[in-house]
Amino acid sequence: MSIIGFIGSGNIGGTIARLAVAAGHEVVLSNRRGPDSLAGLVAELGPKARAATPAEAAAAGDFVIVTVPLHAYKSVPVEELRGKVVIDTNNYYPQRDGKIAELDDESTTTSELLQAHLPESSVVKGFNNIYFKHIAELARPSGDAQRSVLAIAGDDEAAKKTVADFIDSIGWDAYDVGPLAEGWRFQRDTPAYGGVYFAEKPTDGGFDVPGRQATAADIEPLLKAAKRYRDM
């Protein structure tokens, strides 16, 4: 089993950490508020979890999950992540992150921004198009007929294999969308974003509805139907 570093330990990070520990992995959690703020989550997760600073979590992890708001991506440690696989869960929300010119003109994608910040790491996009509660709710053992898929994208095939193996260990199958540049196909406001896992349509515009299985056959046509923001 692996040691997984977390840079960001909120809804998404905490949910993945719970599944990881249940699968036998160790986790090293961090956030911007410091290790003491994670005492409750560490106590919940037990002896396979500990809290650290972001740099310490980056150094400790066999691979690392970055799940911080996009506007904070330049705070992600660079040296400690050299040579490592990094899973990026980010989405771009201009109202939260401010305007980012290269995303607004679609000359790059969110995960390519992180990859440029981490030139000697291997970034794989994943866990960005699903409501955090559905990550746990829809997890199923390997071979279960009700298993769902999670989209991933990355430029390094070995890195994607590492991520796919981890996703498998926590109850999901990976669906490889291709290189990082194709990650826009499951970004915010695309057909494969969020709703593919909804059992019913939200009534309040949010995501807090029961989840449903999403197979490769479900997600593939949605990825193909994706449009760039400029074409919406």
C-alpha cells in the first residue's frame, strides 16, 4: 500500500483520505491552517493518518493529491514534489479564483497550469467532476456490477497507471480521457461535470442529491459532446 500526501484536506481531500485509509493506505494530511486544525480528522482516521505542513505532506507521499482552490495553485510546493505523481482535483471558478487570462482565452487548462508550476512532476487530472459525497457513496469493490468510472487525464502513461491503480483500490474504475490538454472535456459546465453521477435533478441548483452509477458507456458520449466555453 502507498503513503498518500494531501495538500488540502477539505471535503474532497477528507473524503478521499477516508476511502484511502479504509483500503489500507497511509495518509499525510495538510492544509493552509496548519496541522493542529486537522486533529479531528486525524483522530477519526486513526493510526494510518497524520497531519503535517504542505511541504511535509508533499515530501512524505509516494504520490500526492492537490485539492486546494485554483487561485492557490502557486503555493503548492515544487521541490518536494519533484519526480512524483500529483493528482489535481481543481476546477476554475472565476468568482472564487479571480480572472485567469490563459483559462479565459482557453489557451491552457487548469491541470496544465499546475503542471507548468510543477515541471518535474507528473500531473494527472481527476476527482474534479464529481460531488465529494458521491465519491464515497458510489465506491464499490472491484468486480461489482454497480461500479462507476472516474475520468482522468495526464501526459505520462506510467503516472496515469499509478492513479488508476489507486482509484481502483478505493472503489472506482478509471476512464482515461487522454492527455492533460483534453482535461477540459470534464471541466466545469461540461456534460460530464457532476450531473452524470446524479440520481435526480437538484432542485436548488446544487449537488446534494443521491448518486447513481456512471459507467464508461455513460460518460464516453458526454466527453465527446463537450464544448469549449467559447462555443457554448
